[in-house]
Amino acid sequence: MKLQNITISRLQKLLLNRKISPQEITQALLARIREKNSRVNAYLTVAEDEAPAQAGVADKRLGKGDGACPLTGIPLAIKDNICIKGVRMTCASKILEHYVPPYNATVIERLSDQGYVLLGKTNMDEFAMGSSTENSGFAPTRNPWDTRCVPGGSSGGSAAAVAAGMCAAALGSDTGGSIRQPAAFCGVVGLKPTYGLVSRYGLVAFASSLDQIGPITRDVRDAAILLSAIAGHDPRDSTSAPKQPPDYLSKLGQSINGLRLGLPKEYFAEGLDPEVAASLEAAREVFSRLGVQFQEVSLPHTDYSIAAYYLIAPAEASSNLARYDGVRYGHRTSKPKNLLQMYYDSREEGFGAEVKRRIMLGTYALSAGYYDAYYLKAQKVRTLIKRDFDLAFTEVDALLTPTAPSPAFRLGEKVTDPLQMYLSDIYTNSVNLAGLPAISVPCGFTANGLPVGLQLIGPAFGEDRLLTIAYAYERETDWHTRRPNL
Ligand code: GLN
């Protein structure tokens, strides 16, 4: 097996047995990045200096034996909206082009405690607003399976880096689908944890009631390993759940015979690409062979989820992005006439078109006179959407759906039509509105060789169940072992 395609679990064994050193794997991946990043543009910043230094530290820990943790010496890519002390973080926005965080996000502290190796920061849609990574303020990322296509978004850089063999695994963030949809488009595994499971301290806020950090990996076991490292209560994030996460690895391999999976009928309706539908149908047969029982369920408020999401997310974004004022963070216009003009011009020059659109939509939805009609109404719809799921989970153990309505689309195809772009989130954003966990797993390819993903949605804090189901499926298939020819 080529080192570039190695999973965390394999790499752990090789590192512990001293068959390979952290320096070797780090150098192999840095070389791969140097060779391929110009085609894919997955990384905005490559940690050329930090990575070898951290690999050296990891090597010492592994040498001592007792100091080694599951992620010691494992090279990872981190989405560029997660703070790492001393490493530039842009959120793919011109407004933060030269920003260097003075502290680590909690997830980074946890990875560092284990001795991970940082390979770099990955490209994304500006402030995580988008579904294709074309909204990056710098340049879009390309899909490693077909560089004419988008990798999905907003964590497109992270998903592309995993698919292209430019890291062992990555972290992304998911507000309305941004881990799962790019994972599906790039043929890798993406897990969006339950709201409150993973600390957001040090994650740049987009929509605070929806954002979660999660793993993007080559297989389900790796998702369990990475989730174990980052999950758990953090007093620095007031929305973090004061719960001890279960052992995500111990249940992998358990039988799923007799389990009940729900098929939400609204997710298999008009607008679903026929090749995606066929892959889902084939996946269903695999699950049936494993003894899973299927049942049709209804999530009747699905039709309203895009509208509710695109009111709530921009409303929260408009408030969160008020902090970029040219005074405290990032870009400041060069020759402002006065203070007010300084604010105007700094924001005008620093933010891209989609971010401005969201700030305007969000400010409008929150403004006096419109708040009740839009924002408050959307919050009520959100409650109904959550109730749909609660009801479904009284009948079934988890839900099976497509992750996205289509495979990866072409660059430029939707970028001028925001509504079409927003519709790419149709199967993912209800999960965020309801605060639930969901995982996307590779489940096939189109005739043109583009990956297709299936999504499993579980009840709150049901990550262990989702991982067990996904792992059982993955063991019966080989979709996750395929690699693009870059
Ligand atoms: N595509 C969605 C949006 O544009 C979701 C983004 C995300 O999950 N960060 O808001």
C-alpha cells in the first residue's frame, strides 16, 4: 500500500512497531502535497516548518513507548477556521488573510496532547458559507476524482486532502452539511457529531446554534479514532454537553442483525439523481443481507428545512461577523476618511459576495418588524423539524438517506445561482437544525467515476450506533478503498 493512502489505524501499528517513523510519513505526505496541491488546491497553508518539528517530538514519545497515544505521529490536515496558535488562519477570507491566532482551539489542544502532526490548514468556502469551496476568497479547491468538478463544501479542502492522499485524515466543520457533503463528493467518510459533543472553543463562529467540528477520514474506524480524540466536555464552550463520551471503538464489529433503519420518504422523492438513487438501492441490499429491517418513515417538515436554515444561519452569521470591523481583527482599509467609512470600506474590501449576501439576509431577518415573520418563524419550524426526527426515532434505530441529491457538479455550474447551491444541502441541513449526529460513507460511483455517499442519521449522542452501522456496511463493500488517479 502506498503511504499516501494509509489509514490512521494502519499507521498506528506501523508507528508503534517502529516500522516507520513519524518523520518518514510526514515527509512522504509533504512531498505528496508539494507534488499535487497545485492541481487540487486543498491546502491554503502548508506547515513546512511545524510538521517536521512535531514529527520529531512524536518520534521521541514513540521511542519511550509509554508516552504514546492513539494519534502520536499521525499527520492531519485542519480546516482553516480552527485556531492553531502561531499558524496563519484565514477562514478563506481576505479579511483574515494575515491573521495569526494567539491561542489553540480545544480540539487542537487535544490533538496536540496526543502528539499529532500538523500538515497544514485546508481551503474552504469563505467563513464556511457554501457547498462547493468556490466561495474561497483565494481560489477554489478541485475534486481529486475529476478536477473539472467541485469537491463540495464548505470543508472541500479537508475532504480533497484526504481523498488525494495529502494527509492521513482531517478535521472539518459542519453547519448545514459541510463535512458530509464534501465527504460524499470526494469518496471519503465524514462525521457530523451531535451538537454539544465536540467543543467549538477556537472554531470561528458561523452560525453558533448549528456549527460542529468533526472528522473526515478514509474509513469508519478512523472516524471513530479521531472522534474519540476530540469529543467530550469543555468548560470553555458553554454549549458543550457535560457528558462522558462512550468508547466509540469497542462496538465496531458488532452485529447489526435485527436493527431497524428508517427510509424518510421525503428524501427519496423528486430531485434525486438517478445514479445516486441506484447506489442507495444497492446499499439497501447490503444492509438487508446483514439482517437490517427497513421501514418507510416520514419527516413531513423536510420541505421547509432549506428555508428555515437559510434564515437562521445567515441571521446568526450576520451577528457573528459583526466583529470583523477593521479595528480588532484582520484587514483594515488603507486610507479611511473617517471612522464610519473605515468600517464600511474594511468590510467592503475584506468580505466576498456570498458572505455579504448572508450578512444582508441575516440582518434583514433580524430587523425590527421582520423578526417575527422570518427569524422567529424559522425557529418554530426548526422545532417542528426536530419533532419529526424525535418521532421517527421512536420507530427506528437510525435513518438511511443519500448525503447529497447529486454527485459532484462542475466548477462554475451553480456558483452564479445561490438557490441551486443552497439546494445541495437538502438532505443535510435538517440534521443541524435538529442538533443530531450523522455520518456520510462512500456507497458507489457514477458511470463517470464520481463517488456517491450515503448518510446515516442517528438520535442525539448516538454516534456509537452510527459508527457501528457504518462499519458493518463498510466491511461488506470496497468503495472506501478506491483512490483517484491524480
Ligand atoms: N452549504 C451550507 C451553507 O452554505 C452549509 C455550510 C456549512 O455546513 N458550513 O451554509
